[in-house]
Amino acid sequence: MEGIGVQGSNGISIYGLHMVSTGLTLEKAKAAGYNATETGFNDLQKPEFIKHDNHEVAIKIVFDKDSREILGAQMVSHDAAISMGIHMFSLAIQEHVTIDKLALTDLFFLPHFNKPYNYITMAALTAEK
């Protein structure tokens, strides 16, 4: 079976902190010749009125300034549930999704899981134009 490539997705959990990444970091993207930049956002996983198990999440999305294509992403939180979001970024890289398209993507929302404008959407919406 022929493969379609890999993005180097990985993760680690240490001392209760869960970190996941896929694709290129900003430094690696620049070294590879991309006109790369990154957008980031820090927020709570769930709406503020949810007090139990509502951890902060930090996200960085690396993208090319010229094509606007997503090149990589990194996320970190004390909530392991964020790790599943990295799959979406792996697919986004594979399919050459732009940061602008990600900002308009219909993502799942339910207050006990996340926010209507969650950290992924907000990072994309606040990306440098």
C-alpha cells in the first residue's frame, strides 16, 4: 500500500502536562525556506462558568505568509483531551488547508467540552493578515 506521507505528529505527557505537535515548528519552517510565521492563543478549554476540570490551553499554528497554508501546530494543556485536536492539524497540512479556511471551519461545540469560539478558531481568526 502506498503512503501519502507523514507530518511527524507526536505527543508527550509529563508531570500532568500534555503536549502534542505535528508538522513544522516556526524555526524548522523558516529553515526549510518557507516565509513562515505563527499565530497563537491561550484560553480555557471550556466556558468560564465551568469551574471543574477547566484547564488552560496554549496553541501555536505555523503557516506560510505567502500561500497561507498551515505548516505545523503545537498545543499544551493539563487536559489530555486537547491531544485529539492535533489530528485535525495533521489532515490540514496534508490537504494544504489555509489558516483563513481554518478560521471558518465548523468545529464541534458543547459547553462541557469547549467554547463556541475555541482556542483553535481564535488562533486562526487572530492570525496576521
